Amino acid sequence: MIMDFESIYFIGIGGIGMSNLARYFMLKGKKVAGYDRTETQLIRALVAEGAQIHYEDAVSSIPVEFLDKEKTLVVYTPAVPVTHSELQYFLQNGFTAMKRAQLLGEVTRTSDAVCVAGTHGKTTVSSMIAHLLRQSEVDCNAFLGGILKNYGTNLLLSDKSHITVAEADEYDRSFHWLRPWIAVITSADPDHLDIYGTEEAYRESFEHFTSLIRKGGYLILKEGAPVTPHTDASVKIFTYSESRGDFHAENISIGNGEIIFDFVAPDSRIAGIQLGVPVRVNIENAVAAIAAALLCGVGPDEIRQAMKSFGGAKRRFDFQLKRPDIVFIDDYAHHPQEVAASIRSIRQLYPERKITGVFQPHLYSRTRDFADDFARSLSLLDDVILLDIYPAREEPIPGVTSEIIFDKISSKEKVLLKKGELLDFLQQKKLDVLVTLGAGDIEHLLPAIREMLEKRGV
């Protein structure tokens, strides 16, 4: 049993999914340590909470109390290369080691798991579900892929609830370790083809995920998603979208910075739902989240109040600055469909204003596989600033640079920059609505960009 271990050592501890498990075990009284490549705000928070973390891949840096294989569990992410010296040491010396997804599966297996999967939308939907449950009598535990603004954390724990909300990551088929009571699939647009090889294999992975829903459970599937459910006959299947499906929205009103709609279920209606984060794409996200919350037993009045107070997750359509003269939004969008949805949402909010977008491509393989799609999505902007590719776990691929996207962008104004050149470039540029997009390290520039824009108004 995982709780029999006294110490947990995380390789890649700074990842958003690893950090919530690290927090979980610290709160359970376990000793926690780990490695990551660079110090971040999230890692500094973990250190302040009691974790021992270092940044050099060296066995000599592992704290001595984590070198007992009988007392230490080792957890790693699939992004860690097999050549990592610390991982090799643990594997060669007989330590119990498992991937993060396997550990999350073990942690959630004894509860009623509400698992949200999808190429995009899963962090927002799972965060909404967690907030809806947390603000109700039902309550929940939650392991999330973003920092919830309402709580300042990616981990929620409850002494009274038997429900656990978890983001179900499809990378490396990680979500196959989960056993959902309720599964939500928000989308299945092809991604991670470096892992899956083909779009068909990617889709089949989602279909296998549906087969893991326990007997008597529920599947909430996005209307039109290319997924054929392989569930047990006892599993109830529902569809959803903004405008059609078993769960959908009606009487949508958008104006004065607000979005209000009626939520419609097969046998009920909740009128007057107001979105705390009023962007168009969140109507559909809210429909999925409310459907899951209803199945968990949350009441209509609780849902109405909680949706209004939902502050969103950091880096998910995250307003950094909102003034009459300048708007600055940051979004984690890193797939072509996400990028397009984000830009369209901004366009609906600010139809008469010039939108400048900064995009940092994430992964060489994703850039190679979806260059044309990225170009089409970015062409929805009035003004495009394209940065170099953030490699994350990958080595460069010959011939794959940001230029293969840049050359196909049709926007009249576009420029290709190094990340280090961005702040000076923005300083000299007239801006109206600015959005930063990407899943890489562009977030490290946000404070400096915000400070620069704030000074313009002084």
C-alpha cells in the first residue's frame, strides 16, 4: 500500500500534476522531496510547505533519508527521460517506482472519482466541478491541472466527502490508470502524435478510457466528439454542448461584461446561471460541469451561486489587466483548436478593438504535426507575435522551427521574435487588447509585461 511508505520522492516535482500529489502526501504526514530542472513559483511554494527540492540531476543531491528503498516510494512523470541519472539509480537499486498517473489512480481508487478528460477544456471543467462541489453540502477532494483562484491551490481535501475530482491526462495514456464513477470527455481532437502515432490510436485511447468507467457510473460526452463509448451496459451515457445534447444551454444573454443562460437537463432546468468568468467558451464548459455536479447531488441554488463566484484557474483565460485603455489576457492554449477558441472568445468580448497575440509554440512534434492548423488559428488575430518553440521534453527536430507556422499566417501584421526580445518589443508597441498564448515558459514574463502595461496608464 502506498500509504505504508514514509517518504515520497518526486522526479519532476514542479509539474502541475506532480505538485498536487506532493502536497497531498505532505498533508498526510509523509516526508517529500524531489528534483526539477528549474525553480518556479510553484516549486517555491512547495519548499515553503516543507518539501526538499533540488535542481541538479545528481544522485548525490538526493537527501539521505530518501535512500532507503523499504521506506521510500519514487514517483516520476513520463516526460522524464529514461537516461535521468536519479531515476536510473532508483530503478537499478530496487526501489518501488511508479508514474504519476498510476499513483493518482491508487489515491482516487477508494473514492467516487469524477474524471475529466479531453484534448482541451479539461482543466477548466474539472476546476468548475470542484468549485461547484466545494461550495455545496456535497464537498469534494480534487487533484487539478491548474491553480484555482478561489482557493490559491491545485489540491482540495475534504474530511467528509467521498468524491474526488481529477483531471484525466491523455498524454502517454496516463488516464488509463483511473477508474471513474463519472467521466467527462470534453474533446478528442488529435494531439500527442509523437506518442500515439496516428489520429486513430489517439481516439482509441479515449474509447478505452470509457471502458474503465465502473458499473453503474456515468459518461458525459461532448456532442460530436469522435469517440464511440465502450462502456459497461449499466453505465448511463449523456451528451452535452452549448446548444444541443442531453445537457445544453438556452436563453443565452451576453452583454455588459456578463453571460447569463439557462441550463437544461433531460428532466430539469436551472434558470439564470451567471458565469463568474464570462467568456463564450465557458458556457459549454459550465454545461459539462453543472451536469456532473447534478449527478453528484448538488442542488440548483448551490449551482447558481457557485457558478457566479467561480474565479477560474490561473492561465485559463486569465485577465492580467483590464482597463478602458488596455486589456491583457493570458491563456494556456497550446493546441490549434484551443488557440482558435481563445481568440474567438476575445473577439466576442471586444469586437471593435485590435487584438495582438503573442504565441509560444509548445513542442517540436506538435508544431510539425499541426503547423497549418496553428497558422489558421493565429490568422484570426489582427497582429501576431510568434516566439521560438518551447521544447519541453523534446530534442529539436531538423527543419521544425516557428517559421513553418509564421510563413502561413495571413494576418497583415506579424513578427517572429526570440522570447528575450518580447518585452522590449511590446514596450515600443501601441497595444489595445493583448493576449499571451502557450503552455511553455511564457508565463514567466507575465509579471514584467503587466508592470510595463500598468506604468503606461500612470
